[in-house]
Amino acid sequence: MLQITDIPTEQTTAATDVFLAILAFIITVKIYLSGKGVDLKKARIWIWVFGLLTFASVIGAYAHGFKMSKLTNYVLWQPLNLSLGLAVGLFAAGVVYDFKNFTLPKAMIPVVLICAIIFYTITVIFPNALAVFIICEAILMLFALVAYTILASRKTIKGAGLMAAGILVTIIAAVIQAIKATKIIFIREFDHNGIFHIVQMIGLIILLKGLQTEFKSRANQFKARSRG
């Protein structure tokens, strides 16, 4: 019979993982509804990003929230690490798609898959290599921040400023997660993982608004052309 962990910070980490999973799933649905009639290819890229995040968060909630053997916990982290690696890679693909004026180089998806496999292999060889993921995520997020900042300054894509803001919040969340000594007490005790989840949720909401703004802008353009 499963027993809930008695470690307070693991309990709050699991709880915030649950909320993160729910939010990511809602965003996945909203992206599909907003983008299916405008740019299904772009919508699919971002659906995969948030779908994988939903999956990883569900597993994370289980891994943090219940007592289990080290072996069971290790096994649970395998699909979680792989899904996170794929999500970050596809995030980069989404950025490239926008930066390349809604086109994606044919080699992009194979490169994403190869990078995700390499990242996963590193986590298998070095089970405690969270720093590796954080470094990889930071590099990709900085690339994304620069890309959307440029797009926002050029005013070529609506919502680029919101995307840049969401990415900046995501970077801040990653920094918080990297500082393991971070802790706050608000009703319950939260460690660096729990705080990371909360800040990350804010970033995800902003990213959703950026994506919806871009989809809505192009939908309006399509309507204007059809009327003309």
C-alpha cells in the first residue's frame, strides 16, 4: 500500500507538481483550440512541449509524494528525464519555427531527438546530474530569449514580447531550482523544487498568452484577406 512521504518539502513539491501537471494539460488543450485552424504544425510542436511537461509533472508528483525504494524512484526518473529532454528540445524547435518565419529546417526534429537521447544517456550514467539538465535548459532558454527579443523589436510576430517575458520567468525558475538551499515557509514549507514549480507556472501562463496572441493575429489576417 502506498504511503505519502512524511518529508514536508517533498509533500509540497509533489503538490506543486500536481498543479503544474494540471496547468500544462489545460495549456495543451488551449494551444490546440487556438492553433488548429491557423497553423497546425506550430500548434503540434507546442502541444508536444506541454504534453511532455504534463507527463513529466505527473511522474514527478508520484516520485516526490510517496515513500518508495531507491530502485523504484530511480526507475520513475527514467521516463521523466527523457520526456523533459524531449520537451526542452521541442521548445527550441518552436523557437526556430517562429524565428524562421514559420518554417522548420528538415534536420531540426532529428537533431532534437538526438540531443534528447544524449541528455537521457548522461542522466543514466550520472543519476544525480540535475546540473547537466539545468545547464542545457539555460543555454536553450537564453537562445530563445534572444530570438524572441529580436522578433519583438522587429515587430514581425505578435506575442513575441510575451514569449520573451515567459522565457525570462522560466530562466528565473531554473536559477531558483539550481540553488538547493532556497526555502520559504508560507503555510507549508517549500524547498527549491516547490518554489521552482510555482514560478514556472507563472512563466507557462505568460507563454500561453504569447502563443494565443500570435495565433489570433494570424487568424485575423486570414479573415481580412478572405473578406478582401
